[in-house]
Amino acid sequence: MERIIYLSVALSIILWFVITIIRMDSRYNLNNALDVIFNVTVVVIVTSLPEKNREKYLFQPFNLLIYIFSLVISAFVFPYIGVLLGHNDKNFYMQYRNKEDFDELFVEFVVIFGFFGVTFISNARCQQHNLKGLQYMRVYGFIIAICIILCVITITLNSNEKKLHIHHYVVGFAFAVCNVSNHPLSILVLGSAMGVMVEGLTMHGVFPTIYTPSNCGKIQNRYGKVYIYKHFCCSLQERGHVQICTVDNKPLSGINCTSSYH
């Protein structure tokens, strides 16, 4: 386990460093780096519990290459999947406020949870002769089920008041800790899921899954259309102005407006 932690944390720090340079104009966020290190360490420790020879298996040359390349490649490829699909912020990432959102994003929901089901069943079958592994998968399934039920209940009882955003770093974490088997495909999914998790934490850090969307103010265009702008306007760190170019990913063409910090 020790060597896996050293390797995984080192790769994750390098990814955090490079992604910050490429995609965040070198605006380093050390809190995000700590989130990356913590979550990667947790994943490695947890996924090493069921199999006694986990480290020996992972450090076999072929498996090690799978792990390293899948982790690195997924961290850089994942952000561009949405671009290729022509997504907007809502229908690519799993964000829900009511039943209508579930209906609209049904395909995405089915694809992700279908793949998750295949991953869970495959690892459970691989652990069928390993008592510790079976216990792990049962506990894992129980915790995931509780989380899903709580999310559904919260959105059902607070329709249009609460927002459920299943962040991709959360999905990556859930997939990663599911892959505990000594099998090349399990190692591939583990590395890929960790790459997605590292990318998400590097870019955005930890953010609530269930929260009340905050509206900071309103602006009106020349046609009387009212747009709501949100927390990025409220979180200014110093007195100044922010030029609003888009609101909820809608371009404000022909509108010249600013917001002051007070």
C-alpha cells in the first residue's frame, strides 16, 4: 500500500500543477491541492483493503502502465468530452432541481448508473471467493444506496428550492472506491475514475452536493428580460467592479453592465 500511496499522490500533485498552469492561468489554489491529496490517499487506502497482494499486483509492469496512463489521460480528456458533445452546463453535468430535470437528463442518468451497476457487479463477482472483499462490497453498496435515497428525498421534498449537483469528482470518487479487484479492467476503471476526480478537485475543489442556489441580484436588458446573476458576484474579495458577460451561460449581447462590491 505504501508504494501505491507515494505513486498516486506524486502523480496527482503533478496533475494539479499542470492543470492549474494550462486551464487556470497558474492561479494556484493550495486548498484544492490538499483536497486532491486527501481524496487520493483515501481511495488508495480503501481500495487496498480487500486484496492482500494489492500492491504486488498493481506494480506488475503491465498493470502499472494501465494505472498510470488511465489516471493521467482521463484527467486531461474528461473536460473535452462535453465540448465534443456540444453540452451546456446543465445537460452534461448532473444537476437536478425537480422531477422535470430528471426526465430531461434521463439518458445521462441511465448511462452513468448503468456503467456504475456493471462496475459494481463485476467487482462483486471477482470478490465472491474473498470474504473480506464481499463484506467490503456489501458495505459499499449500502452506503451508496443511502446516499442516493437521501438525494432523491431531498429534491422531492424541496422541489425548485434545493439543487442537487452530482459533481464529477464525486462520481470519480464513487467509481474509484468500487474497483478493488485485481483485474486489468478494474485497474483501468480505477485509474480513469481517479483522473476525473483529480481534475474536478483541481478545478473546483470540494463543493456541496445539495445546496440552495444563491441569487445576488438582477439585471434587465432593453427588451425587459430579467436575468439573475449568482454567487460569483457576491464573492468578490475586494472593492471593485465585475463586467458581466454571461448569466447562467446565456450571453448578454448588447448589454453594458457592471456590478459593484459593497
